Amino acid sequence: MTTSMNLNDPRLELIHRSQMDGFTTEELALLERNLREDPGFREVYVRYANIDLALSAVAKPSPLPATPFNRIISALRRWAYRGVSEDPVSLGAPAMVSQLWLNVRVGMAVLAVGLLAAVLPFPKVVEAPCERIIQQTSAEVSYFVMQLIGTPVARQGLNFHSPGVTLQFVEACSGIRPTFILLTISGLLAGFVLNKTLNRAVLVLAMIPLGIVQKGLWVCAIVTLAVRMDPDIVNTWVFRQGTAINFTLSFITMLGLTAWLARSERKAKI
Amino acid sequence: MESDQDPQSRFLRLFVEHEDSLRVFVRSLLFTHDEQREVMQEVAAVLWQKFDASMDRQAFGRWAFGVARMEVLSYRRDRARDRLTFGDEVFELLAQTVSEQADTLEAERRALETCLQKLPAGQRTLLQTAYAPGVKMDQLAARLGRTAMSLYKTLHRIRLTLMDCTQRVLANDN
């Protein structure tokens, strides 16, 4: 074989052009002349055809890199897919459909475990510090935004005093369990929708600040509405259903972030 | 002994021996995979129908390349694409190059798997998608939010990178 090929040889463009629509007779004539007159180019041309042909045979999906996350997913899949090949593409459409169904089973199993863990009592040694952190940071976010938009408020630690209303960031309303559920769901989405480890980490880790910011904004919104419209808003269903409303908004934001990350992966420059 | 083999076994043995080189030859004369597959089916059929069991290995090789060349010409003519066909001289030169380099081309195909693993995951995924049966480039490009031209160019660069890699792998092995 000849020495190393110069990848920037402009004649290689002819090989590229020959595979596209609109390859002209002039371009063919030029390609033919190069093939006839230059044995080195002829050799490269044949090698190109060889590689192109071989790619259709060997471009199979490669195994997942052995990261801890992928090991967990692989173990879950082996449990769910017992007796079924893990290479469904090679088995065709029926296996791909069954793979999808098994993916759903795995996802539901992980979701069930996550939801169960969310309703069980957390160890106090874990729960208390987490709640304190969420309360403090949410309160900071809330106070900052209230000052930004000009809502009159006097703050004493976790207590917010405004004309007509006083609110306190309490442990029971820290939102730790909805955040845990969001972490579980985002982990599932990251595993099944996203391919890059960095994007998966971004999606999952984003749930923590997302929960904190949304909680802070929620309190800010309630206080601002109470001051500017009706102090009695704290007795309405809007305030009482705050956790559910917050969770819904966080869920929608999570879906949006997932879609954006997935789109960015598809459009990643090669 | 060769003369004791029945014609079918003998044909299969000779055909399998030359199949990879024939595919590369046909692929070098045509411009898409689908065309190559279609013509190779015809080549295999003609070779079997007109096989002479008394041929030795070299005679079969020369004959098979000749049949492949005729089938490519016939294919082009039938599809009114004969204006995009190489002349006789280039046909012969390409057949000669494929024959002479058969062993090296086989080694490159083996080295390709190693080189594929060295590609970034994104490039590997793109190759897997682009080479999947039935995939159309313009539809794939639309799905990726790119133009067909840019997709072709990207695949072209990846192939050149793989060619360079396989050559280095073979050079290291030697």
C-alpha cells in the first residue's frame, strides 16, 4: 500500500461528489482521468470503496461504556430482559418492540422504588439538614426577588413580615419529598432519553436548584399577591395547594430541559 | 481433491473466495450501496448459471470480474445512466487494483473494527444510523436538522479518518 494519505487532497472531493445527486459528466471525466493516470489515487479510490462497503457490515451498536450509571442500568435491564437478547436491532422489529416494552417495565420498576422511598420516613440525620438547606436557600431566593420587584418585606431569618401577611419557611413545607420524586423521574428520563453522561448529570442535578428556586419564587408570588391584591389569598386553595402547583411547574420545567438537552445532542456537531 | 467436488460445492468455494473482492470492485464502479447490492445479486446469479466446473481459481477470478463489469454496464444502461459510467480502461485498471490489493483490503476491513471503537461516540452513532438498511440520506439529514450536503460531507470525512486509521493500524502491525 502507498504511504499515508493526505486527507486534504482536493481530488478526494470527487469521490465524495460521486455519491451525491447531481454528479456531472464533467466531474466523472475528471474522476476517470485521475483513476487512469494516477495509480496512487486509484488505490485510494478502491480503499474508499472497501471501507464504505465494510462499514455497512460492521457499524453495529457498540457496548455502553462501563460507567457506574450504565452498570446500574445494565443490571436493571438484565433483570428485566432475562431470556431476551440485548441486541434488539439485530433481531429486527419484533425484538425492538419487546425491548421498548421491557424498557417501560424497567422504568416503572425504578419509578415504583423511587416513589416508595419518597413516602417512607427519611432518617432524621439526613432529612433535617436537607430541609434546613432547602429552607435557607429558598428564603434567600424569595427575599432577593421580593426586593428586586419592590414588594415591601421585613425579614427575620425564615420569617417574612409584609403589610397584612406574615409567612414562615417551615420544615414541613420544605418540599424535600417532591424534590426526591423529581430526582427519581429525572434520573429515569436521563437514562432513557439522553446519551451523554454530562447531559444526564445536568438534568438530574438541575432538579435541586430548580426545586429551591421555584419554592422561593412561589413564596414571593404569594406574599406579593397578598400585599398588592388580597391578604386573604393565604386562606385560599391556591396557597393550600402550593406543593402540588410547585411540583407541576417543576415537572414541566424538567420536561422542557430534557427536550432541550435531547435536541442539543441530536444537533451536536460531528 | 478439487476435481472430486460436486459443482455446487466447488462454485460456493470459489465464489466465497472472491466475493469480497467482487463487492469492492462493483462498489468502486457504482456510486451507492443499493446499486452495489442489486448488481451483486445479478452477478451471483449469472456466475452460478454459467459456472464451468473445470475452471481453476485464477480463471474463475478473471471470469467473475468480467461478469461483474458486464452486469454494472447492463445496470447502468437499463437505468439510462450510461453517461455516468467509467470507460473500459478504467474498468480494467480498477479490477486489476482490486485483485492486486485483495489481501490488504481484507486486512483493512479487519482493522476497521478497531478504528470504529476509536471514533467519538457521536460519529459512531451517525455511522450506525446512516448505514442502517433503508435509511435515506435526505430524510436522515432532515431529522438531524442538517442539509443533505453537510451530512454527506461529514460522512465523507469520517470515512477518510477511518481509512487513515486502518492504514496506521496495518503499519503498526507490520
